Amino acid sequence: MTSFAQNAIAVLKLLPRATLILMLLAAPVLAVPTMRTNAGSTIEAPALKKNGIGLVLLVSLQRG
């Protein structure tokens, strides 16, 4: 066998494994546009109540 034939066989043996790895890496990237089309699936946290401690902290820092 020539070295070209040996190289071709080696590449053909690695091709299925490389294809599988590329598919696994590309799957999340290709899934992002399908998730963005559905705008109704956004979950938002409730707004936090303001306790007013910032004013007390500001006044106490100005006294010292």
C-alpha cells in the first residue's frame, strides 16, 4: 500500500467520529433560534419591595 492509501484509510476511519463530535457541538447552537421564537416562555422574578434602608445607611455614613 502506498502512503496515500494509508492516509486515506486513516481519514476515513476518523470521519464518522469527527462528524459525531461536530454534531454534538453544533446542536445547542442550532437550538437557540428555535427557543427565541417563542416569546411566551420567559419567566420573570417578582419585583422586590424596597425597604428604605439605603436612606438610613446614607445618613449614618454622613454623620461619621
